Amino acid sequence: MAAQDSHSQAIAWLTNFHKVMDAMDASIAIPALFTEDSTLRFGDNPPCTGHAELLNFFNSQFPLLESMKHIIKHVDVLPDRIYQEAEIHYVIKNDPEKKDIVVKGMAVFGKKPDEDRLSFFDVYLDSSQIKERVEAVLSGKV
């Protein structure tokens, strides 16, 4: 497969991945996007392996958010993985100001070009702004 074709296919796959994940319904996203034994390493959280652990992780995170939107900034494709730089926009649920929290992130997607689901997903980002805003909203400080 030509490099341009694999890059275009990766962009299309990532665009769909983010559409599904940004809908914040783990019961749909996890079986559609992750293999049964997939491992997630997300920031400074402990790793999660398998659908049940991934569901638990995302079902603990998504209820804190009103919205999440990923914007792909750069993609590199290798035979067994995709590297992606992204800008992620978050709005915390019940935030009276609906503050747009913008976080830059880097992710490694463990999949080959002919695979539809991830064997691993590593996310590197600083989530401190999100945690601080969640705490402020939940405590009524905003």
C-alpha cells in the first residue's frame, strides 16, 4: 500500500474513531473500536485491559463531561501503529460558564492498516485543567 493511501486511510479511521468516542457512549464505542484484550494507558491512570475495564474507565469519565471534541493536528502511520497529535476541547457537565477547556494530546493507536479495532491505545496529555474544573464545578466554586 502506498504511503499516501495508508495515511488517508488512517485519517479516515481516526475521524470515525473520534466521532464515536466524542459521542461519549462507551457501550457502543468499546466493542466497535477496541479488541477484547485491548489495553488502554491514559495519562497517569493505571492501565486498563479488556472490554470490562475499558467500560469501567470510560463510564467513570464520560458522566463528568458535557462534551468532548477531538481535532486532529498531525498523523504519522507505521505498519503496526498510528501516532496522532490532537487538540481536545472539553466542557464539564453542569459548568455554568460552559468553559471550553483545550488540551493538547498525543496518542498511539495500536492497529495495522487492515484492522478496524485497537489492540492498544496510549494517550499522553496533561489532564490537570480538566480535573481542576471538575472540582470547581462540583464544589460550586464557579
